[in-house]
Amino acid sequence: MTLSSKQELLCWLIGCVASVGLFGRSNTFNVIAATYYYGFALVSVVIFLFWLRFRKRLSPEPRWLRILANFILVIVTATFLLYVVGVATWYE
């Protein structure tokens, strides 16, 4: 799958906004059934972004896109870990 830099940038930005939005809607610190549905969607976004970052490319990506991708991956991973900690502390 080949994406232009603009298309990949759009995927990264949408993925970042989606992960933060899913975390905000998930009621993480008050676990209900919908929390797990939002968590599944959050895991799906995280997996997609990791695949997008580490897939094989025919041509090298621009440096600015690599830096942005790594930064967004850190944000998304931190959001997911905060979700996991929130759910785990609710059961404590």
C-alpha cells in the first residue's frame, strides 16, 4: 500500500484525534460496558498506527513525517496505557 506524504499525514492526525477522543468517551475511571467497546476501538487504532509506522515502504519517508509519526505514536501509546491503568485501578 503506497500513500503519499499528505495521505499518511492525514492518517496520523485522524488516528491521534480518534485515540484521544475514544479515551475521553470511554469512562475509564468508572467502568461500564461501553468502556470495553471504546477500549477495543482504541486498541484497533493503536494497532493500525503501529502497522502504519513499521510497514515496509518502497521509498523512504520524509524526515518531518518520521518525527511526527514517532511523536504521535508516543501520544497514542501513552493514551492507551492511561486507559489500561484506569481500568485496572477501578478493579482495585
